[in-house]
Amino acid sequence: MPNLTHLTLSGKDFKEEFYSTLNAKASTLQVQTLELWDVQCPTSASSINLAEALCSMPKLTDLTLYGKDFQEEFFATLNSKVLQVQTLKLWEVQCPTSASSINLAEALCSMPNLTHLKLRGKDFQEEFFATLNAKALQGSFPQISNGNFRFNEVYQADFVSFLKALTDFQSVNAHDLSDKEDEPSGTSQPSEHLQEDAREFSDDEDEPSLMGSSVQPSKSHSRIRCCLII
């Protein structure tokens, strides 16, 4: 399909051969926008092949990943390669180990073209925030102009420091606000409801809801949204 520029894939039952073939053909694909919904990589080989494929697509600029079952090797491979995307949306991606947390954080910091980042998850380890903070303080984090961050309801000093390192923030109170309205659907398929939630989450005009202590960007950056942190 030489003219294919936008591709959406959904499913949990792709075989090993799918990922190995995708990796082998990735450099010939002309896809610019890729959405992967609930795609699972249950083995080390499939995880490596998917990560390598994503980093080998020459035209890929906009990537959405929605999934919870990526293996350790996926994050390690993503970190060892260079993803060239400009827009990256990570939905409910889990990093349950210290190594995967560090690898994802370092991978984000090594994306030279990244300008738009949407990041949402529940199981990031402390090392993820510490690595982001350290990279930002060193000036190694990409110069994103549009960021939207939502994490588990656990206060992380390193994450607050990371946000402050990106731009100037001031503390605000948002005790009366709730993020219930735009929670992603719990369905395992990219249903119309889930896709609508995704569009709402990525809508630049809507501020993400906040709970507890939150931070607000200065006018020096166009849009750096802050996440749910308590």
C-alpha cells in the first residue's frame, strides 16, 4: 500500500509473525500517523520487533500507543533506538519495573523531534520521575511546546521539579476540580466511546482536570498541561 499514510490497528491476538514481518517491512512504509489500540506484545521477540518497527518507519510523525502489556524488552529497545515522531500519545502504558521506567524516561528524552507529548498512566515507578527530572535539569528533555501529563494519584516531588524545569510554574489550588469526565473507557477495543475520549483528551482547547495540589504553566510555553497529582 504505497499511499497509506494513516493506519489504525486494534487487537490483542496478533501472532509473532505479525511483529517480525512489520519490523522487516517498516523501512518501506509511508505511514505518517499510526494508532495502536490494545495491541499486546506477550513475548520478548514481539516486543523488540514492534519497538524496532516503530523506530524504522521513515515518515512516522504521529504515534498513539494504548496498552498495558508491553514487555521489558519493548522499553529497552525503544530506549536503544531513536524514535523520530513529533507527536506521541501514550495511553495507560504501564512501566511496572524500575528498568522499564528508566528506559521509557530516557527514550522520551532521546526523541529529537518531539514537540507534542501526551502521557497518561498509573504504574510508573519513582525512577521514571527521577530520570525525567534529572534529564530536564540537564537540559536534555525535548523542547516540547504542547504537553499533557496525567499519572497515578501519588505526589511525586521529582515530577513537580521536572515540570518546573521545563518552564516556570506557580502553585494553584484545585480542590474542587475532578478528572472524572474524560476518563478513558475501560473497554479493550477502540470503541466509538473510547475514541471520543481520546479525542477529548488530546483536545488542545480543554484543560485537563486537576485534583489536590497542581501546577500551572507560565506564558513562555504555548501549552504545557499539568497532570493529576496528589
